[in-house]
Amino acid sequence: MNNLVERITEINDAVNGIVWGWPALILLAFVGVLMTVLTKVFQLSHIKHWWTSTIGAIFKDRHVTKHTDDKQISQFQSLCTALAATVGTGNIAGVASAIAIGGPGAVFWMWVMAFVGMMTNFSENVLGILYRIHNKEVEWSGGAMYYLRYGLGAKKGCKQIGAILAVLFSIFCLLASFGIGNMTQINTIATNMKSSFAIPPYITGIVLVIIAGLIIIGGLKRIVAVTEKLVPFMVVLYILGTIIICVMHIGTFGAVFGAIFKGAFGMKAAAGGIVGSGIKLAVQMGMKRGVFSNEAGLGSSVMVHSNSNVKEPVMQGMWGIFEVFADTIVVCTLTAFALLSSGLVNLETGMLTIETDNTGSLVAQAFGQTFGTVGADFVAIALLLFAFSTCLGWSHYGSKAFEYLFGVKATMIYKGIFVAAIFGGAVMGENLAWDLSDTFNGLMMLPNLIGVLVLSPIVYRCVKNYVDRKMRGQDIKPMLSMHEDIQAAQEKDL
């Protein structure tokens, strides 16, 4: 068994070095920057519009939260399910891991990637709505596989390339659903349940298999029924906890900001040491853990955003902006500041002040210093809720990829395997689970970024069409779908 694990680790390390090498990281950043430029920095220039059209609309537009009787889901439900999948261990253990390996400077690069990633996620959602289709169950099906097949594939001489990349994306998505969406999440839950409450991992695994089975087998409607209640509750509660810690250590914020910016650019600390592990590790860990957390560039959350009852592609794109903002700019930042201000990281050297094999426990210790044992237990419960909700969201992503490859009826097979794999995630070694997830993320990211890059002119046209109609009052034909029949139907109902 040990030989098998070692062999898997060797193969994974080799593949990981390629998919997360500098060329891939540069491509990830380039696509985000390109979409930011093409949309004229939409995330800033139209911040009031996307804010009032997303989170602000929840309180004034019933259509945003209204449940539907058909196979569609509301915009709020799609956001909650997307956040369920993104707000997970990456926001707690992932941030701690980034700081432990890359130093405080990794936080800065998480911010940078989140800023440009807002427009990557925006573009993915716009393309998802433009190229989505109805499956045999009259349910919307959208995602990178569809805009690769129908978008990239429509380019002259690219039909086969588009079809191949769509299949590869679906395969990589399946693998990722068992990595980032299952093994890593469940393993983190089991590890923390054992350290906090002395619950054996196999017990945790059995309980989660039963609960997840009851929800996942019921399909998307049952998943969103859980996530739209669970996600707002868990996010608000966790934010309040981190804010309290930050307020109690507000006197250290100057030093925290200093450590972040010095570490981001590999500058010398006051004590003479190199902050963190240098600029290379800071950039790599910030980008890798940033993508692990908000998933901008993976093409994952678009698969649930495409199920929304929205008709305007740009409208769903704006929910993508808010998704990245909430996940990284808010939740990840608060986690980082709570950890960096707690004394567990030497702000002069960027190194941990304690030795630990479980980076996820760092945040629990930061809470424990402020709230005592209740704080550590709170983080364990938060990780349970965050990670389990991520598992639910990713079960839908994997199901959509399986549907693309094998048809709607075959998805029950995938759901059964996914639920069973939860037990394996509970008893797996922590490091291998994280390493495999990083690799699967990178493999999934590459074909998706190619699709967004090639179809960036389509996104530009769609955004210009929306801005001309909605903000400048021009009477022009809306751009709602790249499929003529769907365009006509959506236009009629607009």
C-alpha cells in the first residue's frame, strides 16, 4: 500500500510541476487581465451597478430569490450553491497553508488574483449562459464543455479541437470533483473532528456518507434547498468570529500589512531575514490557493450558474464577480488577518512560531487564543459546514461533467460513486489529498482558459450590448444566446 501511495505521489508531483508551472500561472493571470481590460475594468467602473444588481437585489427584487417549479433555480440559489462549492477548506486551511509555505506575501497575490479573477469568473458565467442548452430532462446544461464545443468549435478549422477540449475538460472536472470537491474537503473535516472531538475518521466518514447520500441523490433542487439556508448562516457566523479577533488585535494591523507587502515582493524584513519563503513561493502559493478558494479560471461554478432562471448573460456574470469578492476579498482576507495578528506567524521573518503538521489547525489555534477551547471547536464546526457544503456543490459539477460524457440517465452512477468516495476521503492522508486536488485543478483550468481566451471577443460584444441597452438606453436587439432557437425564446420572454 505504501509503495502505491509513493508511486501516486511521484506521478502527481511530475504532473503538478507542469500544470502549475509558470506558463500556466502566467496564462491564468493573463486571461484575468485581458478580460479586465476588454470590459474596461467592469469590476470597478460599474461597481455600483453589479453590487445593486446582485447582493443588493436580494432585498428588493423577489425574482432574484423566487423559487421555480421547473428545472431552473433562482439567481440567489445559484449563488449560494456556487459559494457552497467555493467557500470551503480553501478559505481556512488553504489560507493557512498559503501563509505557512509562501509567507504573508502570499495574501497579496491572492488579492491580485481575486481582482482579475472577478472578470475571469464573470466571463465564464457570461459564456455559460450564452452557450447553455436544454438537456433531455428540460434542465439547463452549461459550462466550459459547452462553450468549448459550440463556441471554440464554431471557429474555422476548430471543430475537432473544440470537441476534444470539451471532453478533456469534462474528464478533468470529474477528477477534480473527487479532489477539490470530495477528498480534500472530507479529509479536512475528519482530521479536525478527530483533533477537536476525538471522533475517529471512519465514524466521520460513515456519517457524512449517509447525510450526503440523502441530499446528493435527490438532485440539484435538493442540493440548493440545503445550500441556500446553510451558506448565508455559516458565512455570516464565520465572518463575525474573524472580525472579533481582528478588532481585538487591531493594534497589529500596521505590522500585518507591512509583512504582507514586504513578503509579496521578497523584500528584506527588519530583522534581516527574507520574508516568508521569497517572492517565488509567495506568488505560487497565493495564486494556487487563491484559485483553490475562489475557483476563478477553473470553469466550475459556471455549471450551476447556468441553471439559473436568468436570461441576461451579463447579469449572471455579475453574480460571478460577487462570488469571487465574497470568497477571497472578504472571507480569505479575514482568515489571513485573524491568523497573522494572532502571533502564530512571526511578522518579521514570515515564519510560523510553532511547529505543526496540520496547517488547518493554525486557524483553530488563532480562534482558541481569543475564545479559548470554544474558539477551536467553533473552527472545527465551521470547517465541517464549509467543507461539506463544498462537497455538495461539487457533486453537481461532477454530475454535469458526467452528463456531458455519458448522458443524463447515467448521472446516478456518478452520484453513487461520489457518495461512496466520501468515506475514502475521510481516511486518506492529508498531504496527498491536497496535492492531488492541486493537480486536478490545474488540469481542469487549462482547457477552460483556452476557451475563455479564444471567446473573449464574444464576451466583449455581450458586455457592450448590455451596457448600451441597460445603461445608455439604446434600443438594440439583446444578446442572450448563441443558439438561434434559445435566443428567440429568451427574447420573447425578456
